[in-house]
Amino acid sequence: MTTQSMHGGNIAIVGASETDQIGKLPNTSMIHLHTNAARRAIADAGIDKSEIDGVATAGPTAIEVADMLGIRPRWVDGTMIGGCSFMALVRHAAAAISAGAANVVLVTHGESGRSHVGVPGYGRAASSISGQFEAPYGALAPYSSFTTPVLAFLKSRGFTREDLAEVVVAQRQWAIPNERAQRRDPIDVEGVLATPPIAYPFTRDMCCVVTDAGGALVVTSAERAKDLPSADRAVYLLGSGEGTESVIVSQMDDLETFGPFRRGAKEAFETAGVTHADIDHVMFYDAFAHLPMYMLEDTGFVGKGESAAFFKEGHTRPGGDLPMNTQGGGLSYTHSGMYGMFAIQEAVRQLRGEAVVQVPDVTTSFVQGVGMMFGAGGSLVLSNQRG
Amino acid sequence: MSEGPVPEPTPETLPFWEGTAAGELRIQRCNACEKFYFYPRPYCPTCLSEDVEWRPVSGRGSLASYNINYRPFPAFKTDQPQVIALVQLDEGVRLMSNIVGVEPTPENLPLGLRLKVGFEPRGDQFLPVFTPETTEAE
């Protein structure tokens, strides 16, 4: 059976779960972070495994994930655009289900980012574009490459390092009550600046935590969702967008703004038929403190140069009018390497009313991902109302 | 000789690395668009024309952005901070490089700082790196 549109609430997330544990998991291989989360998400959906006919993942192949779980899918997707792959995979799953190419899609993530158990080598070829034109200069890790455009961004807006630290302070407040979060100590701007320097202007707490963790989603049509035990917890896809830019960070079209955020968010809002005023909650992929600033401005929640004041004034904190990264985000909660899955998981929890720190009256959430260090973006508008 | 990852040229990028070995920074230019572009490709990324050529450029530019990396990877065999910089060449393209020959502090590295290229041996290749223009003038 096919539905009319992949957007507008015709497709639902009916199962969602992270791995039972996150953090330091030296006894679990990368692939079994996928399978642990997958089994939990299937149980959460209350759907029989035999109904799953689509598998989508980023990292290992969909072949491996499907085979590990004893699934023989008729549709697979291995789109790999870094940490926002999972936004794109939800979007692609919705398109496939709408088109009749799949009925029930399992989307999985898992990374042994901290313990490196069962992880294929991450080495990049010395002949690749990054291997020739960035790695030789030290841009071998996110902290030394993703951070390169930031001084230009800050200068263009008259922002300071203190403004970066404010992002960390705001998000930490969400993490403090959350026992699954990695960084839970209260901190102020001075405290953030006093953590060890990593790559100027970034100190440690402006950079994400590094963890072992996984997550999975079960996606199907709203029609099928109605008859599942999880029917009253379904989260609907109202709109989405995605896009890519340069394969190396030095070639961003503009150091001060990111096209895939602007274009992906615009498409997500247009396809959802909602405006910024309709959004009750946001998840902004925060591998580093500058990303929520770029995203707030590029996705149109504030104007150019207004993001720093927005954080400082507390709009994104508990009790604020735009609650952001409400489990603590990558900066404080968890970050396995490709964080996008965890941003979606928290949006789903908030929309179901199941979050550790629950925001009252959340109906619609906007999720913005980034991938490959300003290489890609993915945007989702999710709601607990079918639209 | 600096330690660290050694770039491995491909047929399409070889002229760039032949240039650095000869002490020249060579960047491709599209004759149709009359614009330089980077990174190397055998066609113009704007108009897809194959009417492109390698040209030596001035090697001068300005500091567009950077970080000071206090945690160099083990491959670099150093614990000295690295300035990982985005350099805007006067010809209009931007590339990543290191700023060398200057104490790596924010005070020494204001955005817009004028820079000039030099070439540093790395394995069997030569890396373009940049120094502040003023250090030579002094």
C-alpha cells in the first residue's frame, strides 16, 4: 500500500530506543551496539520482526546489520553522510514507504567511539582529497578540522569565546538531572573557559563527550502505526530536508554560514507546512559549541548575529521558550561519533512525553543534523500530531 | 623535514605537488569562467569545462580563520601546538595550511594577517605552509 506523500504525517516513527547502556562499553563490539538498539526499538514498536522489510544504516553495511538480525530485506539504504546520516535515512525510509518500496524500515546506529571495539580502521587514504589537502596540516580529527571556520564566524558577528561558552552552560543545565548524561557538573562561563585547551578557541567542554552508544528507529506508514501496540506513542514526520556541500572543510562555500542548514531547514519547514512559531522544541547537533549558533541563525530561528544573545538570555535553557538539546546534547549527554541518531531519539522521547527532563506541552520538534564537518546537513520536523 | 601524514598525489593532483616540489604554488584556473578554483579537478567545478590550466600564483594571501591545535596526532611526533589555518589566496581561492615561523598565540594571529607561502619537505613531497609577510619585512 502506498501513501500520498512522504511528509505531512503519513509516515511515523513507531519504535525508538538507544542501547540499554551508553558511555564506556569495552565489552560490546560496534555491530552489537546496532543490534542491541535494534532489538529494543523493535520491541518498543511492538511489531513482529517478520514485518521489517527495509534496513537502513550508516557505518557498517545494511547487509551486515540485516544479517546479524536475521532479516532478509527487500529495501536497503547505506547513505553515509556522517553524523546526519540518520536524518537522511529517516527521510529516505519515508520516501521508500510512500512509494511502496518498503513497509517497515529499521534504521540503526552504533559506534564504539570511545572503546574502539570491533571497529574497522578509520584511516583515510593519503590519496583522498582530505588526505592530500587537509590531513597533512593536522586536520585529522573533528576537534582540529570542524573548528577551523569558527574564528571567522565569531569575528563576523562580533562574538567572543565567552559566547561559545554560554552554549555549553545552557546545555549543561539539561544534563545535570539526567543520569545517563556524561557531563553533569554545574558549570559557568568561567568554568568552561578554564577546562583544558583543545584547539583554540575551544576548550574541552566546548567539545562533545566521546562515548560508546547506539540507537535505532522503526519507521512505517501512519496507517500501519494505527494498529500497533505503540499507536498512541507514534511520532509523525511532517517535513524534511537534506543536502551536502564540500568534501573538505576548507572549501565551505562561506565560512560564516552553511548552505545545507539553510536549504535543508527551508525545505523541511515548507514540506511540513509549519513555521518557526509552531516549533516547541529543537535538537541541534552539537559536536562543538559553535554548531548550535550556526544552526539557530541558518535555520531561521534568529537573524544573523543574534544567536549569542539568544543563548545568553536563556531561551534554550530549562524553562526557556525554545528548549534545545534537552538531554544535554553531544556536549554533555553522549556522542558516539555520528550523533544524529541521539538527537532524533531525544526528539521522539519529548514528543512521547517520555524524556528524562520532560518539556511540558511539546507537540512539534525540529531536528537539525550536520555531517562530515560541514559536509552535509539533514533536517526533520517531527510531531506527535499527524498534522 | 616535518613529520606527519604524507600526501599521495593522484594523476589529477600531480601538477600541484610537482609545483610545490619546484618551489611554486600552482592552482588551476578555468579559461571559460576566468576564475581560479581549488581543490584540483581536471575540469572546472562551476561550468564543467575541460578548458582549464595550471598557473603559478603569487603565494600571497590572508588569514581567513584558524585553530591552534594543542593536541597534534601522534603521526606528527610533536607536542608543539599546530596552527591549522584557512588561507585566502589573493587569487580568490581558500586552502588549508599551517602557519609556521611565529609563536602560536591568538595575539600573533589576527584574522586578515598577510601571509606568504613557503614549502616544507614532508616524506617525498613538499607541503605549502605560510608565514606572516611582516616577518620578512622586519
